[in-house]
Amino acid sequence: MSSDALGLGRFGLGAGRASKSKGGKAKAKRRARGKAVSTEYNMLLTATLCLLALGAVMVFSASSTTKILQNGGLSDSAYYLKRTLIFGAIGLAMMHVVARRGLSLARNATPLLLGVGLFLLVAVLGVGANVNGATRWIGSGSMQIQPSELVKVVLILYAADVLARKPKRARSIHGFMPVLLVTGAACLLIMLQPDMGTTMVIALSVAATLIAAGARPRDLGKIALIIGAAALLMTIIEPYRMARLTGFLNPEAATEGAGFQAAQAKIAIGSGGLFGVGIGNGVQKAFYLPEAHTDMISAVIGEELGLAGMVGVVGLFAMFGYAGLKVAQKAKDNYSKLLVAGLTSLILIQATVNLFAVMGLAPLTGVPLPFVSYGNSSLLATLLAVGLILNVARGGRASAARGAGTSGGAGRLRVVDGGRDGARERSRASGARSAKGRGGGGGNRGPRRTRNGGRRRASG
């Protein structure tokens, strides 16, 4: 065999080994990445699926009796269950796709989604369907969508993108003014529907994203005072909102009219006891509790599953929130950190507002319970948000949108990364590792001091 042939064989063998080595390292890297986030990913997925399953059961329980009583028993008792299962399946499929490859697409499509969302909010005021005095849906028949549910998620996408481009934006009101203007415009359009509950959820969620980005408390305090004054004014000038506030402040004197729903919710929860009266055996949903399968489904859970069921629901949301914030801490770039923190806050704030209202700790606002309440638009938007969170949990990283500039690497953000103390601890740990690395090098470095001040011979 010639030397050329021998050299070629060696080169081929080396290339094969290098290829195998590179492939092995890539596989090991993927396994390590999956292992690092598998706990949070599984927690998020478990909480989501459990809440969805509970929602399907409770929607059927809360709506079937009412459907049977309608039209002399000719209505389909499983109507709402069927629609929940159909849109739940669509939402889960969408969540799966987004969790695998949707993060960069969502970031790049944010301007388009924002434009479409604002257009629909304007359109719904002109051609939307009026239900119970509110114009929040657009479409006809059974194919109606609620644009404000989509806008909830899109505004978090927009805020995360703007704040990640230049992290210093969050340090002044002038810096994050674009976020305030866009959010304010969306909230104004939603208030005209009118829908104060959704407006409040959006405002609090965007505020949580700003806090995660490092906004100063005094800046947010100034904005909160202005928003609070505006909300109080809108409550006073609108009779039905004033009636709800009065019923909340003095529930015993408002058991009829605006306070009827809140009073019946308390009765439902109180009659459930520790373990409830059993699924399907509740009475309040049939005769006394309006919108039992949507806004007031928490009261049905309290009556039929008791305190244990309510604690279970709170526990699932707590697990979701813990896992979401852990994913935000481990995210690879500032955009992913802010996006996950904002979307997790959105879901938790909505759940808190619903549960507090049903338990009489806050005025009724018409905010549904995520994953559980009946509502196709709400369900799809929530599962879209979960898909984005799961994408980051799997180690996904969004590419910077065109013209976005640098979004920063895995920079440190207030709250998400533990605040100043957390940053200081990480800095100390990094310094300790660097010192250890410098001290661990080979070679003869000469004698070193021991703890008692003496010298020991350096190892060769």
C-alpha cells in the first residue's frame, strides 16, 4: 500500500472519529439541556393537563343541568362539553407546535399580531355581537372570537420585545413609554366594550413584566395612582360598576340585584363543606348561580368538590407559577426571561382575580378561571401562552427580530434573577470559580502558605 493511500486512510479514519465525537457531544448537549429543564417542563405540563381535565368535567357538571331545563329538555346537555373538548384539542395541538418551534416566529410576528389585535378591538365596537350588555365578541353564530383574549398575550410579547432590545429602557418612564402607550390604547378600546376585568388583568400583567425588567417602584407607583384614579372615576360614572362595588363593600345589604351573584357564590362554597356534595350534585348552578360554567365555575367547584377541591385548584396554579418563574430564571436571553415572567404572571393574575371575586375578597369582574372556565377564545389564548413558556423550558431561544438590536445575553433582571442580592451571590460564586481555576493550573508555582502561616513545598 502506498504512503498516499495510507495517509488518506488515516485522514478518513480521523474524520470519522471526529464526526462521531462531534455527534456524541451534540447528543450529550441535547440530553443535558433536556435534563436541566425537564422538572419545570413536566410541572408545567402536569398542571396544565390537570386543570384542563378538571375544567372539562366541571363545565359539563355546571352546564348540563341548565341545558336540560331549557326547551323542555330538548337541548343537548353536552353542548358546552363538546365545544370545550374540540377547542381544547385544537389548543393542545397549537401548544405542542409552539412549544417546539414557535418562539422566534412569535417574536418576529409580534408587530403583525399587535396590529391585527388592535384592529379587531376597533372592529368589535362597530360590528361585534352584544351579549348581556357587553360588545366583546366578533363573528356570528357559534364561531365567535373575543379579540381581547388574544391581545392579552400579544401585549406581553410586545412588552418583552421592547424591554429586551435595550434593558435600560425599564429604568425610567420615558424609556418604557412605548409600552405604556400601546397598552393604554388597547385598554381604552377594551374599556369601551366595556370590560373592566380584562383591562385590569392586562394592566397588572404588563406591570409585572416591567417589574421583572427592573422598573423602579416609584415610577410604577406614579402610574398606578393615575390608573387607580381613572378606574375609580369610571366605576362611579357607570351605575352597574358602582352597584358591584357597593355590593362588595356591603354584601349583606345587596343580596338582590348586583349583589345576588356574589351572595350565591358564597352560599355555594359554604354548602360544599370539606369534600363537597359530589360532582353533578350541586344545586346552586341550576337555579341560583348565573354563568355557572364561565365566570362562576370556581363556586361550582367549591360546592361539589368542597374545600379540598378549591385547595387542589390553588395548588395546581401554585405549581404552575413556581415552575414558570424557575423557567424564567434559567432562560438563555432577556427576551425569554421577560416573556416567561410576563405570561406566567398573566395566568396567575387572572386566576387570582377570579378566585378572589368568587370568594368575596374582590368585586366581581367577569374574569374567567384559566384552563377551567368555558370560553373558547380564552382557552386558545391561554394554551398559546403555555406553549411559549414550554418552548423556553425546553431550552428554546428567540432570534432577535429585524431591527431589534441586541437583546442581551443571559443578563440579570430584577426579581427574575433574585434581585441585587441574587446578583451579588452569583458574582461571588463566579469570582470563587475563577480563583479556583487560576489556582488549579499545573506547573511549579513555588511554595504556598498554609493556614498556620507556615510554608509547604509545592508539588512538581
